[in-house]
Amino acid sequence: MQNSLIKLLQLSFRLQILFLLFTASVVYAGETPSVPGTKIYFINIKDGQTLKSPFLVQFGLTDEMGIAPALADWPDTGHHHLIIDAPPPNENKAISKKQVHLHKGQTEITIKLPPGEHTLQAVLGDYSHIPHDPPVMSEVITVNVE
């Protein structure tokens, strides 16, 4: 009986490992579709604007898609990311942790930047922080911070 119990525990352990490996591969698949026509944009900031730090950044999203927190794999949803002074993210990889993740489903954030010129881009990420297919990204804008 003890031998049977050991074999059962080993099988259970192997199944748990397989489940974890399968789940990890699904989470980072990067194949979440976006809805055609979806646009993301800045509501209160324009290209070339001069801002005083800290400042509020408000994100807009057209009605084709909705906002959901990270890890919520709901159809036609995503969450906002703010790319600061960096190139657009790789479309097949999770957005860098160095960027601003609004993972709770927020639609605005106050940020503090040093004086000078900065680039900003809004990107919608899926439940695993990977851009949708095709990506939903704003134009890159440049702001001057006083």
C-alpha cells in the first residue's frame, strides 16, 4: 500500500509540473487579438506641450475594446501601459517592467519626470502585458517638462 501511495504522489507531482508548464506557455503566447479599429490616445496631453512635473496622464480608448486588470483574460479587453523615453515595445514580448503598467485597470496616473524633453506612448497590453495582435498603440508624442 505504501508503494502505491508513493506512485500516486509521483504521478500527482508530474501532473502539477505539466500543468504549470502548460499555463506558463499560454500566458506568454502573445496572440490576444485586438478589435479592428481600436485606438488608444492621450486625453489631456498633446504633442509638443510643456508640462509642470508632476502631471496627470489620462488615457482614452475607443469603444471597440474595454479595460480590464492584468491577468483578467476577458475578451476584447486590455490594460494601459505608458512607455517613457523608449522605443515601442516588441509586439511579441511582455512590456518591460521599466515602463509604467496600469495593471489594476486604471485610466489615469500622475507621473513625475525630470525637466527636459521626453517621449510618451500609450500601449494597450493583454492580460499578460503583451501587446495585442495587431497592437493597439498611440503615436509617440514629445513633451517638455519644466
